[in-house]
Amino acid sequence: MAWQTIIENVLNMKESVGSLLIPIMEGGSDSKLYAFDTEGKVYIARVFSKDRDKIDKEREVFFLKMASDNDITPPLFYASAENNLVIQQRIHKKNHDFSEKSRVRNLFHCIKQLHSLSVPQNVPSHDNHYAMWAFDASKNMHNKKYEGFLNTVCYQRVLAALKKHETTAVTHNDLNPRNILWDGERLFFIDFENASIGDPYFDLAALMLFYTFSISDSHQLFTDYLGYPPTAIMSSKLHLMTIVCLATYGLWYLGFLYEGHKDRSQNTLDSILQRIAEGADYLTTRDDYIELGLRLFDKATADLHNQDTTHALFILEQ
């Protein structure tokens, strides 16, 4: 079947594309995902919401094409912000145990590849910044507890210190476990909805958070990524960005909260992160997202006022 016909059939949601359009559960995005097969291969169709901002869609398509051209994301066959559609080859994900340091090192190598891409000059909209995401999420929840945390003097100091030492690169900005695929030979990043020209430390903090639980010497991974030992400023910046990362992912996932939800889980954040590091299939249900969101936000609250944060602020505010 010609690709033009396939694209038209996907846009019209016709089952004649390949064998069948199969809806796939997505995370917090308002895009819809469908799987279909044709000519012996399986593809993913990502259909954007028609209500989504035009420039926002153009930005995602822009960075997705960059990633595809550099083999960072699965092969891209079609991408159009105007038609609200992206089609990529589906990677049959295999569980990848990140409890081994060599595998985590591979993950840091992949994100360095993304961060090392030349920063383009014609990016659609630069208005996509880590400092905004947690605030936007909290506003949508209408919960004074979360808004109060973000407006504390200490959290505002964290954001100001990070802003003072900000660097820029091509960034993914949502490296949660569902957005990293392993096909048995190599890693791929998917879902470039939040990609931007941003601070690479947000990606680094996410990797440190989700994938280094079982690694005793995570500091060495940071050194390997940089190519040299980090300075005190760099280490302090990574610590503070981890707090922002905890708060942001926590509030993103708490967006799944529903009326009447009761947190009856006995799982700690450490036990959840260990499951993720070992390749367990997590974040597959709404309650998974809520559970992780609660634990992440609780840790952000605790870490905001610990001695390491006080020291990091002292270093960066000089």
C-alpha cells in the first residue's frame, strides 16, 4: 500500500490501513496513539489534538525530525504539525535492566548524543522551560498545597540559582521510563512533546532520579557524561535541578488524581525506583502514576530543606 494512502487512511481513522488501527494507552499527553501494521512492519501513529497550539506542535515535529536524522528516536516516516500526525516505526520494547552500571552508562551516552547536537537558530517557540512546568501543572490541579510549595522562598531560591548558571542544548525534557525503549541492541528516546532548547541538567537529573538507584557510584556517571570531573558548581546545580525534577514529575503524575482516590499503597519511593531500575513494567495504570507522583513530591518537599540543598544554594548564590 502506498504511503500516501496509508497516511490518508490514518488521518481518516480507517481500519484499511494495514490490518487494523489499535488504540494504545498513553500517559499524560493529549495526543492519541495507534498501532498498525503494513508490509510486515508495525508502526505507531501519534495523532495530535486539534486544539493544541500550532507552534507547540511545530516545535515537537521539529525536534522529532532532528532526533530521527541522528538515530536517537525510531525511524520517522511522516511528521506534519499541520495534519496533526506523526508516524514512526514501532520498536518492540524489551525489558532493560538498568541495575548494571554499563547499561546506565549507555543511557548517559545516548542523552549526551542528543545534547551534543548543534543548536539550531530557527526553532519554533523557545517558550518551553523547566521552571514553568511544575507551576503549570499545579495551576491545573487547583491545590493550594502544591502551589504553596512552589511559591516558598526556598524553592524560588532554587530556581533563581539555576537560572544564574543556566546552559542550553537540545533537550528531551521527559525521560520517564515509558519514553526510553530498548530493542535488545540499542536505546531509543520517544515522545518529544516537551523537547526544546533547554538546560541539559533537567535531562541529567531525570536520568539520575529514575535509573541510578542501584548504582553506588552515580557521581562517576556524571563525570563520564562531562568527560571530566564536575566542579562544585556543576554538582550543586545537578542537586538543585533534581529537586525541580522531583517536583515537576511529581505534579505531572499527580495530574492523574481523581476524586475519592485513597493512597493505600505501601510502596516507598526507593522500592518503586528499584523496580524501574530492574526493568519492571511500571507506569501502566493511572494508579501507578498517582503513586509515583505522591512519592516524588514528598521527596521534593523533604530534600528542599536538607543540608545538601543549603550547601548547593550557598555555592551557586556566590
